Amino acid sequence: MEPTRIQLTASEISSLWTQYMFNSMSICFIKYALEHLEDQDIIEIYQFSLELSERHVQKAAEFFNGEDYPIPQGFTDQDVNIKAPRLFQDPFYLYYMYIMSLQGLTGYALSVGTSIRADLRKYYIECNKETMDLFEKTIDTMLTKGIYSRPPIIPAPESVDFVKHQSFLTGWFGQRRPLTGMEIGDITFNMNKMHMHVALKVAFSQVVESKKVRQFVKRGAEISNKHIAAFEQVFREDKLNSPISWQSYVTNSTVSPFSDKWIMYQILLSSQVAVAFYGSALSVTNRRDLAEKYVGLSSELIRFAEDGMNLMIELGWLEEPPKAADRRALTQGKKEGIDG
């Protein structure tokens, strides 16, 4: 007797759809990078990443076929011109892989937690292991080449202590307490991501075809720079070092390696992920001024992302994600049929 086929849940089909879009986008960037990379260590990392991304796209397509669910269009060779001139220098490609592998780890971990069917759980656990391997290779190479900007260090206390005053939570008025190690780590990570955003947007603003997209990209760069400045101000108060900028690794090319649609998706994805990480940082900060800052910065990114989605809808580029059946529309259609 054949086992009963278990249909994928809404969260399972959505995670597959999201990972398919992410990996098809990544394949375009990786193929282009491999045409220009000169550092053999970075080339090997990108070859490994391409192998993973292509395998993950193929596996997701198999799951879709098994559910008789349409395979997303995602991004294809039509969205990348691998023969376009070099837009980034080798160190940035390594940094980009560092940030994107971190995002991949977060996405696959979330997918494991929201998957119920055994075969899908097993698949995502394997994806997580592979992406952890990619992350290890990437950060080790950055350290070896001396281009990893280490977070600030903090002194060891003389003994265990406990919070004695509510002033531990203050931040708007009076003297602010020093940042905790967790707050330092979150700010460092969010600044690192924002520095990647700035470098990408500087590059994309040079090469996009659409005037509307160029204006949107430039606005995004201004927002990212504003967020970096806000975080740097917090660090300056505690005399802490900030991560380095990466926009100097953008070349002067004005020929686009990517379609405007691909560029918009990359920017929107990065913005949405940034909101998620801001939310994570907000949930563990104990200083009111930092909490207020994360709320304000998140709101700005949410408005920016919404405007970006509206622009993609206007240009016919926003691929619709999996959604529930519209029962009201179905019911209305049935009633109209009877009345007719």
C-alpha cells in the first residue's frame, strides 16, 4: 500500500519559493563575478557557491513539480551580462559573499523551523550545513587576506555584578550607560550590512537604464549612508571603532551587468532583510534611545521597500508569491453565474 501523499503547507511552499528566488538571483551575480575575479582563493569560493546555488534551485524545482505547483520565473541568463566590464574589485566580491552567506544561513534556519514534512526538513538541514561551510570558507579567506573588520573589544569585569538602578535602561536624558556587548555586536553587524548596501547602490546608480530606478537607487544610498552615520555616532560616544566602508571597491564602469529588474530585487531583498535584523537587535537592546533609533530606522526602510515594490509593480517586474485562494472572489463568481 502506497503511503498517503502529504501536501506541502503554506509556509513550506513559501519558503521554497523564497529560496528559489534568492538562489536564482545569486547565480546571476556569481556567474558575472567569475568572469572577472583574479584571486584564486576567491574564485574557488565563488565556484563552490555556484555549485550550491544551482543545486538548490534544481532541488526546489523538483519539490514544485512534485506539488504540481508552477516553478517561479525568478532570474535567468537574460538578467545578467557576464561580458559587461568589471563593476567591483576582488575584495568586494569576497565581502558580498560574506554578507549573502549570512543571509542564506538565516533563511535556511528559518525554513527548517517552519517545515513539517520530513523530506523538506532534511533538505533544509543539509542546505544549512552547506551554507555554513561556504560561510566558513569566506570568513577564513577574509581573515587571511586582512580585509575583515573585527568588531570592537570590551574589557573583562573584575567580578560578576548585577544591575542596581533603572538608569541601565535610560538613553534619552541624562548620562547614557556604555553599550553592552550584545548591543555592540548588533550595531556592528547592521553597519556591515549597510556598508554593503551603499557600495551596491553606488555601483547600480552608475549602470541602471531606467531613470526611475536610478532615482530609487540613489535614494536608497542616501538612506543607507544616513543609517551608517547614526550607528557611527553611537559608537563614537563610547570611543568604539566602526566597520570600514567598501564603496571604494566600485569601479568606474557605466555598463550594467544586470537587468534593472534584478537590481531592484537585490535592493528590495537587502532592505527587507535589514528590517528583520533591526527587529532582532531591537528585541534585545536595553537602552531606550537605541530602541527608538531601531524603530525609526526600520520605519524608514519599510517605506523605502514599499515604494520599491510599487515601482516594480508599475514596471511589471514584481513576481507574485504564493498566496491563499481568494474565497470572496470565487464566491462572487459563483453567485453571478447563478443569477445569470
